[in-house]
Amino acid sequence: MLKKLPEPTTEHPIGYDLLRNPRLNKGTAFTEAERRAWGLEGLLPPATLPIELQVARRRDEIAKLDDDLQKYLVLSDLQARNETLYYAVLMSDPATYMPIVYTPTVGEACQKFGHIFREPRGIYLPISARGRLKELLGNWPEKDVRFIVVTDGERILGLGDLGAGGMGIPLGKLALYTACAGVPPQYCLPIVLDVGTNNQALLDDDLYLGMRHERLRGADYLAFVDEFVEAVQQLYPKCCIQWEDFANFNAVPILARYRDEICTFNDDVQGTAGIALAGIFAALRLTKQKLVDQRFLFLGAGSAATGIAELISLAMAREGMDLAAARSRNALFDINGLVVTSRTDLADFQKPFAKDVTPVSTFVEAVRALRPTGIIGVSTVPKLFNREVIQAMAEINERPIIFPYSNPTSRSECTAEEAYRWSDGRAVFASGSPFPAVEIAGRRFVPGQGNNVYIFPAMGMAVFATEATHVTEEMFIVAAKAVAEQVTEENLAVGLIYPPQSRILDVSLHVAERIATYIFDQGLARVSRPQEIGALIRSCVYRPVYAG
Ligand code: NAI
């Protein structure tokens, strides 16, 4: 006869069930009284350690490893065992742990997903469950989900199609929502929409864990995404959906389809534009100029370039400029030269930025012809901001803005050292990938990294605290301004135009407060306006301390 399964209980788990519950587990920090009350005596070694010592132990273990993927796994196992301690470690030194739980290490974790798989986390929605997505989502143990990061795994960082292995991205990104802005982890849900993969190496790998067929495309794909959105709306009506690492040809239409309907945003498109605009606002504090007096020339005319150019244009329009005039201050230069109206190869999203001028085929000629105050590299091609380009920018401008944003470091359009050296130390510099500090003629320059992490966790916290109905473009302009405000005079003195990552929680809470204020002002909140919005934000912040 089959043994009867125990009835589910809502009581506090005891014994091993408690030690196996990552949200309640305190490991060696359980006190003697707790051990007695919850049947833990004998199951743990006798000593009781404070969380500070537990954090020190894990930090020490991680520091001794010389392989980043191993560090990732130590942290990932810790998350599965003791969530409070996991966040206590991350939040003890975000600048050190962010590159392990997110880029660049998470890329390798996604590539090797099937080979390093341990504890399941998040929800997998395979195309084979079409018609039953609500049922699968209902298996998630939390009933009040406020934040979903979802990917279909098709364009994972710069690594391409990693299928179900893309789950590492929502997992890592949500860890940053908590570690960098205090969004409580119990409200966060990582999801993969598994519609197959076109990555042959994965299809041939016995350990691949996703659907083993080609990607679904077209109307069926969109219907699947529709079913997902509908199911989320029904189960979690206060939930914000953040789309992540979809291929461009899906990301843009998906965002357009839902942005006015539900609370949603795409960090690759909108967060990127926000962080670039933040860099510009801070750069203007150094150059003492106005945004409406700037002219930007982009190297690259893809999704990053057009997304940034559009947000800059909207920000210029917000400062009183006509939108068409604002767009004309943002010029694009791609693989076929300057984006001009006479070109016949332009996509619709590039046309608003096409200039009615004679075609120009080299970037330095474009610099000389358009006399930009800033150049922004989003071409994926290294070294194109060469000495001639930087020197031309330095001839035209007292303080030329030079932002090589292509990632990773090997793709950067120039290095920090090149920009400072070739401009005689006058460049206002920031890059997509980090560069070390540079010393030239006895002067020290600290380059900033335009990392979206200054924007998206704060956006998440503001939306969570206010239960916002929508995420608008304006909210990214507000966020950009709030990030730039956090750059201190000391930072500016060494050329640093983004706040140091070590201050990320404080910075994010300030940014969240600004965004939340805007949400209340615009009537987009679903909670009533408090007297002090900062206090509301602080009251929502997750702190990694054990429950009493
Ligand atoms: P994309 O593929 O959509 O666009 C690339 C553009 O560069 C295309 O317009 C192409 O014509 C142009 N291009 C290629 N070779 C060129 C050449 N030799 N000369 C002039 N133009 C050339 O790529 P996407 O998504 O726009 O990303 C571009 C880069 O920006 C990537 O390296 C990405 O990592 C980086 N990026 C950085 C971010 C950050 O630091 N926060 C955020 C988003 C993107």
C-alpha cells in the first residue's frame, strides 16, 4: 500500500524542513532557544555564529577561489540554502559581487547552464505547455509577484542564442534588483519562455535542458507571448514585466505591443538609453553647458544608438526644444556612412535621425562636418575612435564628450588612456566596459562605466513602492537626472561622471525616490501618496537580517 503523503501545513517548518527552507534558514546563526523550539538540536554543530561571521566566512571562501564561475556557483548554492546570508554577502560589497552574479560571469554560467545545473529556481514556460501557462505559473509558491524578469534566451548578452540557459540572466538581474535597490526577493520571479533554440551546439548537447527544436517564430510566437502576459495579468495584477535579452526583432515589437497596456519595460532598450543620458547630464556639470546646446554623433545606428538618441531628444524637448529640432541634434553614422535622407537602406527607426546633408563616408569627416559636442560609440567595432577622431573632437571642443559604449572591453571604440592622452586630458570620458584609472603627466583620471545597474534596480523599487500602472519614457529621463545628481564634486574632479558602484544602494534609493515622486505627480501610482516619499521607499527596502 502506498504511504499517505503528509498534508501541507502552514505552520513554521521544523527540523530539516527548516534547514532546507532558504527563506527561513539561518544555518549556524540559529540561537539555542530557536534550536530547542524548532527541533534543530543536534542537527547543527553546537556553536552559534552571528551573521557578520557567517558573511566573513563566505567572503573568505570566495576570495580564495581563482575561477569566477566557481565563485558564481558558491554564491548560487548559498542562495539556494540561505537567502538572507546570500544577500548579506552581496550587499556587503556590491562592486565586488556584481560582476560575479551578473555580467561578465553570468554569461559563462548561461553557456554552461546544463552542465552546472543544481537547484531549480524560477519558472520555465516551454512552448509545449501552450494553453496551460497560467497553470504552470500557478505552481510558483509566492502568490503576490510584483516583478518578473523574462527572457526567451535568444540574445544573451553578446553571446547569442543560449536557449533555456538564458535563465541565468533573469536570476542574476533580479538578484541585482534586491542587492542594489532593496526590492524584496519574495516578490521577484525569474522566467524563461522556452520556444526552442537555433544553437546547434546546444541541440547536440546531451545535457541541454531546454526544448530540443528550432525556435518558434511569427504569429505563434506572439500568441505564446500574449498568453504569458495575459496569465501574469490574471495571477499577479500588480506585477511589472521586464523583458530581457530578446533578439532585437522581437524586443522592439513586444515592447511596442504592451507598453501602453501594462506595467512593463525593456532594460536593453530603455535602461541603456537612461544610463547614457545620465552620463550626459553629469558631463554637462563638468562642461557647464546646457543639454539643448549639445550635438551628438553616434558611431553605430542600431538599437542602442537609436534608443539613446531618442531619449536624448525627448530630454531636449522637455527643456523646451521642438522634438524634430531635438532629433536633428543627434546624428548617426553606421557601416554605410552618415545616416542621410538620400540613403535608401534606412530602417524606419533610423529615419527620424536622417540628416538632409551631403553623404559623408568616414567618421572623422562626419566629425569635422557636424562639429558634435559629443561622440557615442555603439558600433561593436573596436578602435574606430582613433587618434584623428579624438584630436578632431578636441580641436572643436574645449571639453569633448567621448563615450565608447561598445561591450565587452575588447570592442570598445577606444580606451580611457587613448581618449585622455589624445585630447591632452580634456576628454569627458565614460565607457560601456570598465577601464582602470589613468595617470597622464601627473594627473589622475578615473573613468566611469555606463552600467544600466544605476537605472533598472531603482526603477524596480519605484514601481514596487508605488504599484505604478505604467513605466513611461519620462521615468527614464527622471532616473537619468537623479543618477547624475549623485555624482559628487570629488568624483567630477577626477573625471568620474557616474557614482562609484560601492554606493549603489544609496544611489538607487535616491533615484527610486525621484522616480516615485514623478509617478505620484503623474497619477500613475496605485497606492495613496504619502507625506514623505523617501520614507515610503525606505520602508519597502529589503534588509538582509534574520527574522527575530
Ligand atoms: P546593433 O547590431 O543593433 O548595431 C550596431 C551598429 O553599428 C549598426 O548600425 C552597424 O551598422 C554599425 N556598425 C557596424 N560596424 C560599423 C563600422 N565599421 N563603422 C560604423 N558603424 C558600424 O547593436 P546594438 O544593440 O545597438 O549594440 C551596439 C553596442 O553597444 C554593443 O557593443 C553593445 O554591447 C553596446 N551597448 C552598451 C551598453 C552599455 O554600455 N550600457 C548598452 C547597450 C549596448
